[in-house]
Amino acid sequence: MNQLEREIVEQVQADHDYVVNLRRFLHQHPELPKEEFETQKRIEQELDALGIAHRRVAGTGVYAELTGTRPAPEGGERCIVLRADIDALPVKEENGAPYASLCPGKMHACGHDAHNASLVGAARILSANRDKFSGKVIFTWQPGEEIGYGARIIIDEGNIDEAQRSFGLHLASNVPVGSVVLMPGPNNASVDWFRINVHGLGAHVSTPEQGVDAAYIASQIVVAAQALVTRRTSPMDNVLIGIGKINAGTAYNVVAQEAELEGTIRVFTPEIRKQTKARLEALAKSVAEVYGGTAEIEWKDFTSPLINDPVATAEAQKTAVSLFGEEKVIRQRQPALGGDDFAEYILRAPGAYAYVGSGNPEKPNTELAHHNSRFDIDEDCLKVSVALYSCYAIEYLNGEV
């Protein structure tokens, strides 16, 4: 750890209670995607107190920027964007913690309250150390991550066009507190939602030949879709086709005239993603045709695969090792089939996404899966995330990594 990092870590430690209290406030007041109005106001209040100019983006998000006063490194000034997601989930909290959600049916069950508070904490640190770095830090508090909404809106608005680097982080309950995962390459899958509408012909169940059974067609599509994974895709490629919702028919003794399937595709590369979508669409239509019906498929692209840039990841690893020690930096682990739309930031500005450990076997609920109704964190992870946001930004801007 170099001298500047020591100073930053000391400041992070001194500010820890403030960040914890902010995280707990946010945890008590969760808001769903596109509804983060009060969360937005609280972020704005924090930035106003620091004298950092800001504006609203993507409806309920916040953009801010901070310029350092140190002379630029060789090659000129740099710009980095730091991102935190801020939305909660439609989950009824069953934690019992004193800072549990005060909003029935809504909960920060994924750690976005901690990401939000950590980025505010980093803004506090960076604001107090403007003389220690050159260039520009862009902060984005992004709404709607859980529905694949906010990232593309922020990017399409042109808010990060200046950035040459992007950096974000997410808590991980299956990683010990104090450790950080920084892995180059695929970390998270793409997320595509689909709805298949099957059209048949109604008839009495005693005369099935006079109808076209949409329920039967839908069932065949469910079964056949799995063969796209097991027989049309290499076992070396990770592909998931999940169908979680089926609706069909109107009565027990009527051949179903309509059926509807909803599901998702998760993959790790753009090429396999395109291929799998095309094959599923062809399969649905051909199965329906075989049994006398028709089918069409509707898609929603929630997020691209999150693929960490190798250069940016190596930079962030260097900072993390210096801060926390080699033994605390995990460079390889199994990628997750869950998605995160920080992927869109990386596509615009090469970047890295870190997973910050928040699990502690000695603290209840901190090792539970994300989205669990009793999910909680070891708040010591906030020290790690604030320090990592702050130090990587400074060291990248100064050309030190």
C-alpha cells in the first residue's frame, strides 16, 4: 500500500459510520425500478452538501462529475465513469434487523443500497482529495438495473461519452467479506426475455381432431427447447433456456385455442446469443406448424453479456492487491448466469466490474443468496467498496495503473 492509499484508507475508515448510516437509511426506504424518486432526492442532498454539481438522468437517476486539480499525466487528462445501481426488489423483507424495510413488499435484497451508499462515500473521499488527481470522475447512480432499464438510457443520453474507463461493483454474499473478485472476460450472462404466443383451434376434448391443441404445442416447445442446449450447442458453451410461465386453455373439457410461454435465455457471448435466439424462434414456429398451429415470439433485450475488459481488469486488480493484499483478490471464479446491465457501460468505455465480498459466517443472513427475503450484509464490506472506487479512480486518472 502506497502513501496515498494509506491516506485514503484512513479517510474511508473515519467516514465508515456515515456510509453505514446512509446504507441503512436507503435500506429502510427501498424503491422499485423507475420509482426511485426519494432515493434520487437523497443522493442529490448528499451531493449538494459536498458542493458537487449534478443533474437528473434516466428519469430517476443522478449524474455528477468532479474534476481534479493535479497536473495531467503524460498523454493528457483522462476520464473515468463510476456507477452504482439504486433500485430495490418487490420482496417482502423478513430480516428482522432494526434497519429493515419500512415499505411493505419492497426490499433491498440484492445490495443496491450498499452500492449506492458506497458511491456516495467515494464521492465524499474524492471531493476531499481533488488535489490528488487529474482529469474527471463521472458518477452515475443508475435506476432500473433489475429490469435492464437504466444503463442504456444513461448511455444513449450521451452521459458517458467522455469516459475512457468504466468501473462498477456489486456485493457478493458467497464471497468472504474483505475479498474482491476481479476476473477478466465473461462474468455475467446476457439476459433476453421472450414470450411465445401459440395459436390453435378450439374444440371439444372428445373431438381433438377437429381442433388444434395450443396447450399440447406449448408443451412440446418446452421439451424441445432443452434439446437446443443439449444437442444443438457445444457442451463447452454455457447456454440456459428457462421457461418459467405457461398459460393455456379456458376449461378442462375444451381443446386450448391459445397458449402463452414466457422465459429467458442466458449466454456468455454475443455469437452464441444470436444463434440461440434464432434457433428457439425457428423451433417454436416449426413445432406449431407440425401440429397444425402457428406461433410467434416476442423478445426483450434486457442486457448484453458482461465481459470485463482485460486491460481495465488488470488495472483494477493492481489497485486491489495494493489495498487489500494478493490473498484477498480472486482472479478466477465461475461466471454467473445472472445478468447485470453494467455490461452496457463496458461496451461504451472499456471497464471492469468487481464483486465485493459481503458474507460472514459469524453474522446472520450475510451468506444468504441475493434476492432472499432475509438477505443482509456484513457492513465492513462498505470499507472495501469505498476504498476500491476511490483508489482505482485516482490511480487510473493519474496514469499509475
